[in-house]
Amino acid sequence: MRLNRNKIIFAWILLLTGMSGFLNVGAVMEFLIPVSHVTGNLTQTAICLAKGDGSRLVQYLLMFLAYLLGATVSGLIFKQKILSFKENPYGLFLISFGIILLIQSHISCSTRIVMFVLSFVMGGQNGMFIFYRGLLVRSTHMTGYITDAGTALATILKPEHVKDRKLALRNFLFYIFSMVIFVIGGFASALTHIYGKAKAGILTLTVSGIGYLILGLFVVVYRYKLRHRLIGDEVSIKED
């Protein structure tokens, strides 16, 4: 049976987005600091500078550098602006994240180190070049998505050409689904902290690590099937 590649890719992207929501809420509930984006943290950096809070300032600067480092590593690996499970090592990249998080869950270290690792993972994930049907996927923060959703909705309501409405609706639904999945991932993380209590931090890292391993292994298996022509030709979604 031939699998629908677009549906497979769509589900994979949504699960990746859900993982970032899970990890971000875990960081907020455990350390009161988000890791999936930097806007809020840069704002806190300015506040720390004004108050002369050196300790917190160092924390935010380290997180910023970690996010930048993760995005840089990702950019060095994923140079092609094309989603290709056959050509790009998404699987090994995500598996490495899973291993890092699982190791982190078994090592007792300072908050700064934990947040550095989480920021590095989020920067790396967000830096992956994932184009889905002409859309650049940024799976760790939703600010851009809600802006793009509003733009798509405007096109739906008042398109320049009738044919634009169908594409805008497809894009709008993608952004909405992504934000819903991000919230669901965060909701699951919040429940983990509410009921996990003292072990909540370890559980968050463990679940996240396993999640990344599963998403990475999926790509590895998918690539194997591609090479043996069990699915079809190369998965490659370019801009429409």
C-alpha cells in the first residue's frame, strides 16, 4: 500500500511542534523561564541590566548563546532549503537530541547547565530547514505562526485572485493545527509537573528524550524504506 507522503510529513512536523511545546512548558514550570524562543528572554536581559541582577543576567546570556549555537549547528548541517528525508540527516539529528536529554535526566547539575542544554536543543530544532508545501516551518515558537495565520485569513476574506483563497486556507489550517499541537504538548507537560511533583523535572527530560528518539528513528526507518523503494521516490517538498 502506497503511503501518502504529505500526510506522513505533516504528522511528523506536528509531533515535532508538540515536543517543543512539551519541553518549553516543562522549563517554565520547573525554572520559570521559557526555552523555545528568545524574545521574552531578551526582554528579561534588559530588565536584569537595569536592575544590576548579574546572576540572572548570566543565565539569560548563556541561554541566548546556547540557542544561537544550536541554530548554528543546525544551519551547518541543513543547508538545502528543501525537506528531504533521503538527503538530510533529520533522523540522526533528532536522535542525538534524544540522547542528550536522556543523559541530562540522569545527571545532577545546575539550573544554568540544564537551561543551556534545553536552549541548545530548541535552537537546533528551530534552525532545521523544513519547508512544507512552500511554508518554512519554525516548530519551537508560535509568534510567527499567528502572524502568518492572520495574513492567510486576510487573504481568505479578501483574496486578490479567487485561486489564492484555497492556498491561503490550507496555510491557515496548517498554522492553526501547529498552534493547537503546541498547546497540547504543553498541556501534557503541565500534567507531568502537576502529578510528577518532585520527579517532574526528570520526567520532562526523560519523556522529551524518548520523544526525540522516536521522531528520529521514524526518519531513519523512512529513509530505509525509501532506499528499498517501499514507499516510493524521494520525499521532497519544495515551495509551490
